[in-house]
Amino acid sequence: MRVTWSAGPQLSFRLDPEDEITGKASDEHPIKLAINSCTIGGVPEDAHPDLYAVAAWTVVAPWTRRRITFDRAISAELAEALHDGWGIEAGPVGAERRRPGARLAISYSGGADSVAAATMYPQAPFVHFRRVNHPRVPNRWPHYRSDVLAELAARTGRELSVVTSDLEYTLAEPRPGYPEHHAVVAGALLLADRLDLGGLGFGYEMGSRWLGGGRYLWRFTPDNPMWAPHGRWGRLFAAAGVHIVLPVGGVSEAVTMRLALGSPLREQVRWCLRGTGGPCRVCGKCLYKELIQAAVERRPLDTPVTRDSPVARKWLKKPPYGGQEMIQYGLARVPGIEDTVFGPVLDYFDVTEESTSWLEHCYPPALGEIPERWRAEAASFVEANVGLMTEDEVRRVETWGT
Ligand SMILES: [Zn+2]
């Protein structure tokens, strides 16, 4: 793989003979390359070469097999992280490594998890990724309202940098998206020198970090390659002086929902990518989040989705489901759930409030993964607003999927 950055900054890349246009992201999801260039706007034209390298890697990693050649020299530490993590020869080598900056920024999407992470660090600046069209790829997904999400982010009153990018259009199938989950911070990485960043906070919660949401469905994942600090991505980001920080990595989506709805940012919370004046209420994500919100608020489900709706079909199938722990949580807590679209799912689980109460507390090792500089603030927030898991509850996490 050969990577070039030009004014824009625009990233273009050329595959080597051994590279393939259908690759796999770190979550094992197969993805096909659509186009070999993208632009990242709202960032300075100059940053440490390791930041350019990591930003490029979040886009090109799935298609790279053996080596990558950057257009500027990287540090030996970064090359080593690429080699250790992926077995990739990276170069040229010749730069001094980047020292971590002093600040933590939140990669802010406006969803409940991201708002909860933001609430834990009231002083942290936001970097918001906004999708824009690619000049050479038709937009067949006009219902995705990135403009609405960017407007909501602007209304939070936080220090905000909006990064605009068409990098999701580098994917041909099944739809535009991040080649690697980490591509959401490609622009934030290029801002790291200007904002003096030493860490980037993501809204990934316990399901994604510890319970194998996605790739390892149904399995405890202490060594999650995407989000563990000792995983390959964690080490790569650290080598560039920008630690991956998961402020809400120890709590479930029930907790992030409760924290987000009780936060000063409540009015700006939005997980739906479709609605303009509010969430659409009929997409799969709205339905899933409504289950969690109803459970947190201990009220009946309030949704226009019926069992005949296409988005309800998923709940007629057998588990496992993505976010299964939250489905169980909802089944145990939403009054009248048996008469809703989730009714059929009750056949597969035997859950009670007691058996799902571990989802209301924080898994302590998650706090231990937050770099020391930012740990105390998270820990005191958790102590005041969430509480730590008991030993029994910790065991529920660590035996998940066995
Ligand atoms: Zn929706």
C-alpha cells in the first residue's frame, strides 16, 4: 500500500500487487473498496507524521497485506506498533516520536453513549465527524442526516471542532461506513497537535469493549483488539501520543442512557441518523434504544413499530442478537413487554431484574484502563453517579458467553 497526502488534506492510496480490494476490518467484517481517495476537512494542513500515518491506517488497514509506504517518514515506535499489531512493514522510518499532549478530546457523535462520555469530562473539547458527499461517488443514502447531527453538536456549547469527510465512501458494500471503526477519529488525529491532545475519548460502552458486541458476540473479550489499551489499535494510538480512552467502557447502555438523559446535554442527545425534527422512531436503532429507554424509565414501550414492520423481523429470529445484554435488561424491566414486538424473544431468555442488575453498575477494570491523567475524574464520577459492580456482578461480565 502506498499512501499520499496532498492539499485538502486529501488522502490517496495505491494498492500493491499483494493487496486486495475485498478486505477485512478489525471486527472481521468483510468490506470492499470503492474508491482510493478521500478528503478530510476542518483540520490543519500540518501535523506530526505519525498522526498522518495513523489517520491513513484507519482507512487503508483492511486492504493492506504486507507493507505500507507513507509519503513522509514516521517514527520507529509507530513502525514497530504496525509491525507488532498487523505484521506490516511500514516506512520510511526517520521521525522522532510524538509526545502525548495534555488534553483529552471526546469523539462526539451525539448518541447516548457519546453524551454520557462527554458528561464525565465537562471540560473536554469535542471533535465531531460529519459525513459529506464524495465528489466521485453517488450518494444513494440521502436519508442520513449528518447536517442535523452537526447542528446538535454545535448547540452543546462545548469547544467544538467539526471534521468533514467523505472517507466513508471508500467502502463499496454494503453501504458507506468507516473502513475501521477508528476512522471516525481520522480528523481528530490530524487535529491532535493543534488541540494539544494526549487522548481521544470514544463512546464505546461495556458491550463493545468487554462483551464482544459485534465480532465476538456473546463472549467476554479482555483482549479486544480494537479497544483494549494493550490491543493492536490501543498500542498504535499510544505510539502516536494519543491514547484511546473509553470513559464509559465499564457501563452498559442502560447506564449511558440514564446518564445522557440526566445530563446538561439532554436536549442534544440523538442516536437516530434519519430524523430531522427528532428521531424517526421507526428505524431499527430507534426501536432498540426505545427498549432501553423504556427499561430505564420503567414504563411501557412507546413505539409505532408493529410485529409486521420490517425492522421487527429481527426479533422473530433466534438469538444471539447484537446488544443481547440490553435486550435481556429490557425484557426484565419493561411492563407489558410480552405484547410488544419483543414478545417472541421472551421464549429464549429467562431473565429477572435481579439477574440483570449487573448492567446498572461499573465494571471496575474499565476504570483501570483509563490513563492515569484522566482516571480520577472518571472514577469519582462513577462513584457519585453509578457505583461499582460487586464481585458477583463482575463474575457476570467475566463469564459472559460461557
Ligand atoms: Zn430512527
